[in-house]
Amino acid sequence: MRQDAPTLMTAPAVPATRRQRTAAGIRDSFSAGLGIFPLGIALGLLVLQAGLPWWFTPALSVSAFAGSLELLLVGMTAAVTPLAAVALTVLVVNFRHVFYAFSFPLHLVRHPVAKAYAVYAMIDEAYAVNASLPAAQRSAPRLLAMQIACEVYWVGGGLVGVALGAALPAPVKGLEFALCALFTVLTLDAFRSRREIPSVLLAGASVTVALVLTPGVALFTALLMFVGLLLARHARAARRPAEDARRPAKETADA
């Protein structure tokens, strides 16, 4: 009886040359770019609707490069918010980036200038896209190309938003939802690639508790709680191999 040869499953090819890695990084940015570019348009429209000059959009996009924070800064700038309040807002909103650095592959980038840019461009979308890649396929050219492409989408979208805002006769409502929609898509994409159901449950529990206990600073509280739960989960997973190794020895001694 004839038997068919088993089908061999091959792993995705790892880009070899610098050009291939750069091209792969640009392709990686497409999924995030679908949300970043419209969000940049929303920023440009909000800047004009707030009565600020058009050049504030690219200036803010280049100096800050943090979507959620920039949307907040537009309203705070238009309302002439005190500098201390602005500084506190920046700290609370962007404090999550401190935790990103723990697992973001900055060690792959060797050149000091390139590493400084990688730190500057470490936005939520770049972190989510990089997290979905296998560790063997990560590289400095791929990472930097993805981050540069994301910034191009953001700055370009802002300029398009400014042009649209100048042409539209009336303001557009509901633009703030674009940010929430983008984060939802990135979360679902990362979940599909990793299937980390426990992490999703821990994140949901952290957000729920933070909204109940500290609704005024829910994001900050949820991030701290989520990191604590992840550290506890990591410690438990690290102890499990040692416990499994001791169990056969104990069973043999009892026998």
C-alpha cells in the first residue's frame, strides 16, 4: 500500500540582506498605518477646529510623536492650560512607555543615533507590531524601517488633515474615537498572533478594578496593576520547572 510522503511545515523565511529587512519593516507598518494615517488626519482637523495655526500639526507630530498625548495637547494648548498641568498629563499618559522598554528590542540597535530614534519612536503601534513578530525575525533595520514608516504616516496624515480642515465648511464631530478604534484593532491583532488568553484576562481585570477604585487616574492604576500581575505570573511560571524537577525525585525517594 502506497503511503504519501509527510508534508513538511517550513518556518517563514527570515530576511537576509539589509534591503530585505528594511522592506520587511515597511510591510510590517502597513497594518498600523491603516490606523495611524486616519488618526493623523483627525489630529490635523482638530488643530484647525481648535483655532490653532496649521503649522502646529507637524510641529507637534515631530516634537512629541505620541498620538493619544497629541490629541490631548491640542485641547490643552487651545485652553491655555498651565504648564504644570500639562507636565502632569504628559507623565500620566505616557508613563506606560516605561514598561514598553522592558520588552522592546532596543538591544538590536547598535548605533547611538539610531538607538535614540528607536527610543523616541517607541509608540504603542510600533510596540504592538513588533510584539507580533517571532524573535528570530527581528532586526535593527526592520525595526527602524517600521518606526520611520509609522512616523511618515502620522506626519503625512496630519498635513492631509490640515488641508481637509481648510477646505471643509463645517467642523467634523467624533474624531476622538479614531484613537480608541486604532488601539482596539492593534489589541485584537496581537491577540490573534500570540493567543495569550491569560494576559488578556489580566488586562481586563486590571482595567475593571482601576475604573472602580481610581476612575480619575484609571490608566495609570491599570498599568501598574497589570505589570504587577504579569510579574507574579512570570515568577510562578519560573518556579514551575523547578517544582516539576523536584517531584520525580520525591516520588522516587518515597518508593
